[in-house]
Amino acid sequence: MTKTQDIHHLYSRAGFGLHPQYWQNREALSAEQLVDQLFEDSKKFTSLQRFEDIRERKEDVGGLKILKMILKSRKDLQELNLSWLDHMSTTGAQLREKMTFFWHNHFATQVPFPVLMQAQNNMLRTHALGNFKTLLEQIAMDPAMIIYLNNQQNKKNAPNENFARELMELFTMGRGNYTEQDIKESARAFTGWHVGKDGYFKFEEKQHDYGQKTFFGQTGNWNGQDIIRIILEQPTTAVFISKKLYRHFIHPNVDQTFVNEMAQVFRVNNYEIEPLLKFIFTSKHFYRNDKKGSLIKSPVELIVSYKRLFGLRLNKPENMIKLQRGLGQLLFFPPNVAGWPGNQAWIDSTSLLLRMNLPFIFLGRDNFDLKEKELPESALIKNKEKKPFLGTLHFEPMQKSIPANIQSREEQYQYVFGLLMSHTDLVAPPYDARWTKFSDVVTAILSLPEYQLH
């Protein structure tokens, strides 16, 4: 594999892709320098501001009226979805946004409160590259999560175990590494962790169980922060998170030896996320040939890669919602608390056909209509009108990135093929009459099954 392929691999996994015109400027940098640049680029970031946070308007409205205003329509959540999709496609803080996307799936939440979902998304973005302990404490106090996992009903005389169970099963340790008694004691520790009438986290002292609790063999008057501290003291926690990061960034089949090394780095650095990611992205293991092109791009990653690479412009933004549904991943609407399973789960007979036809749909050459009522069983319905359905791909930036010394048409095509498919050793298709236009070449490459991988 060449240095260009390594750069492509890094930016595809740690971000959403790097435009070819920038790859050449980075070929002289070492892996450590490239990773440092990713972190440096992610220091400055902006939050989503699609909706005004009306919780701040305490002088105008108060109490239950605020909660009624927070409850918005499904359309507002879809607008938040499109806002985040555009943000991922344009931000320079790629690594931070990629980790925000990772935590969005890890702490899967779905409530019909756009302002609260926006607030959670911004919280995840703020702590995406920070400390995992801090992130856990913030998610435990997050109003959207409290509502979603019923901790609002977790009270001293009637404990609700939902959040306590998922905290260990899905967020930190994995099934089989705790007991039912641990769940009960943890739930008691989180009693009173509620959402106030102003829409913010509120600790209800009268609803909190101040009794002694025994959790993982430790006895005391524990509260939620104590539970999180004790969970992080268990070695299995670092291993569990490392496995999930391995499957997300490296390969669907876990190498336990490398995962153990990751977990050691995580624990030694007091659960700081940045040192762990730097360990992953600078390791020889990450750049092994068998790790490249081994992950199936999620629908969101695929869409964002088009938008970043070609400046995809949408004619009807609402159609992007339908497209996400057809592909099986709609931001802010995870299927359940476990999130999207990922990788091979993204591919079936319907979604694969839709994926491979995306470039033609974007160019308006194969016009398909996505009828939400019929998704996903029959997602592709021929549209009689010959109009672009979703938007337009612009290939001019790709053409301009071709070095001046590459002048023949066949060499240019081969160069573009190498840029778009740099994780594979495939030979470019034959240059016959179908390849007479530059856009035809790029579209054909984007439609290959191999482009679904990164």
C-alpha cells in the first residue's frame, strides 16, 4: 500500500474522507503528524444551533409551559437531522464529528423533543474527545437520556432499573459482567436524577435513596457519580469500550490482543479518549492491508462522503430523510437503545441496490422515487419524470485535483480510480465507449460494490 492509500484510510476512518487535492499536501507527513493534525483541526468546533434553546427564556415562560414548548413535531427533528448532516459535510473538525457520530450510536436516544436532542448532540460533541468518565456523568444527567430510559420515574420508594441496566449492559461493561443485584443497587443510587420543570437536570433530594448500597463488593451511601467511579474501576469496562471502538474504526472481527493493548492505554490514561485514539491511528495494526476496505460504510458515512467530496447540493432536502430511511439509518432515530448494529447489517437486497444507484440518482440519470410508506421492502420506484431527485454532484473539483503532468484521458481515469478506490488493488474497468466523459468514469467507480467499503 502507498502513502496515499494510508492517508485515504486514515481520513476515511477517523473522518468522512479527504478531498484528493489535499492528499498530496500530506504525503510528506508521518502517521503521528497526520493524527496530530486531525486533533488540531478538531480543537475549534461549532455546535448545532438549529433551534433556540427556549429553556433559557425563564423570564418569558416557565414551568410546565416550557416542557410543552420543547415538545415539537417530527418535522422539527428531521430538520435537526439535516442540519447535522450538513455540519458533518462541511466542518473542519472531522475527527470530533466522527466521534460525535460514534457516541450518538453508543448512547442511542430517541425522544420527541428537538431542543433536548440538540442539547444532547452538542454535549456529545463537546466531550467527544475528552474524558470518558466525564462523558458518562454528563449522559447520566442528560434530560433526553433521563426521559428515554425512564429515570424520571426512578424514585426512592419505587426504583426504576432501566437506566441502571443499560448503563452497564450497553454503555460500559457488556452483558454477563454484573449481577441483577448490582442493577438494583445502581438504580437506587440514581434515584432522584430527574428533569426539572425548566427542562434541565435536577437532583430531587426527597426522591433520592440515601441508604447504604453494596455495588461490586463496595458498600457505602453511593450516588450516581459513585456508581460510575466503581464501574470504571472494573477492568472489563476499558475492554468493552475498546472492543466497540475496534469494530467501529479497525475491523468487524476483533483482535483480542490489540484490544487488550487499547484497554491498557485507556486505563493508564484515566479514560482520556484522545490518547486511546492516537494509539489506534498511529499503530501499524491500523494500517495493515487486511484492515483496509474491511468495513461497510454506514448510510450516513456514505452520504457525507458524497457531500464532502463533490459538494452535493440538494434540490429537495426532505428527500434526504427518505433516502436515510431507505438505506436504514436516520439520524436521531435509532432503532432501539442498542443503536444500529452496523457493518453487514447495512446490506440487504434492497439497500445494496439503492446504494449502488446513488451516483446515478444524484446526477438525475436514473430517476428513482422513494415512497416512505413502501420502505424498505420496495425502496426503488421508477420515477417517470426525468428530473434530479436528490441533488447534483459536481466533478469539477475532482478534475482540478489531477496533477498537470497527467494529461492522457486513460491516465486521468486511472488516477481518479486510484483516488476513489485507494483501499483496494482492483484494476480499473476497461475504457470503452461508456467511459468517454469524466463524470461517467467517476459515477461508474462510485457505483462499484467496493466503494461501499472503507
